[in-house]
Amino acid sequence: LFQTRATTLQACLDEAGDNMAALRHAVEQQQLPQVAWLAEHLAAQLEAIAREASAWSLREWDSAPPKIARWQRKRIQHQDFERR
């Protein structure tokens, strides 16, 4: 769906912006097959970006900061020691 190998949302937004510029150019040149393909591709990219943006708050909430994650691992490890 995206040509970029980067995993950031900004890279996907930049690529979608480039595709929007290409779509405008294709419309100006009246290249109908290219307009149809670019419009469909851009719509799919925007849907993917919207899905990712809606899940972003969940992903931030789900991933603990490294310090807290390290503390949680230590706590679980000590609980295992206590059980033994």
C-alpha cells in the first residue's frame, strides 16, 4: 500500500501527499486511467492512515514506558521467586 519502508505515520502522510500531487497532475493532463488508479490508491492510503490514527491512543496506552516495564518484569520475577 505504501512504498516507504519507514514505519512512522509522518512518512505515510508524506507519501499520501505526494500521491495527491500526482493525482492533481494526472487530472490536469486528463490521463483518465492514471486518475482512476491514483484516486483508488490514495483512498486506500487515507483509510489506512485513519485506521492507524484511531488506534494510536490505544497503542500508547498499551505500551508501558521502559522504566515501568522493567519494574514490572522485576516484580513478576520476584513473585516467581516467592512462589518457589
